[in-house]
Amino acid sequence: MAGARGEVSRRLANWGLDEVAFTAELVVSELVTNAIRYGGPLIQLRLIRDTVLICEVSDGSSTAPHMRRARTFHEGGRGLLLVAQFAEHWGTRHLPGGKSIWAEIGISNERS
């Protein structure tokens, strides 16, 4: 997990998007954690810089995630809720060998 967060930080720094680094690291961390916990092998992370920053995590499972409300004393169950709160949009796309979960994070319109 630390490797994914580090890669996100480096990539965003190279793109001049330090202002969204914390949010992107949080979103990627939650998406990768869900893929490890509930998905299938071959987990891939993609960051796409466009008018928004798209964080996409793919895995080999076809099971779509769902948001749930965790009780106060539960350790898990808040990942997608956090993604939904920090991302402008998020969703699931089914693929022939699994699925991708993506989240869009707003960025400034200036390009470096």
C-alpha cells in the first residue's frame, strides 16, 4: 500500500498537482485496499490526467463493490464511503477479465 501511495505522490509532483496529492493518496489507498481484500489477482493502478484526475484500480474479480455504512465499532466498511466523499464522481466499469473502479478528483485548469 505504501508503494502505491508513494507512486501517486511522485506522479502528481511530476505533473505539478501537489494540491490534490492528499486526496488522491487517500482515494487510491481505499481502492487498492478494496481490490486486495475483495478483488481477484492482477491488481493494476492507473492515474490519468485530463480535465480531472482519474484514479483507476482494476482487478480480476467481476464482483461489483457496494457502499455500506459501517457501525461505529466496525473497523472496515468505510472505504467507498470515503471515496464518494472525496471524489467528484466514482463508478465501476466491467471488463472481460474483471472490473475497474474509478474516481475523479477535481484539479485546476492550468497545465504545467
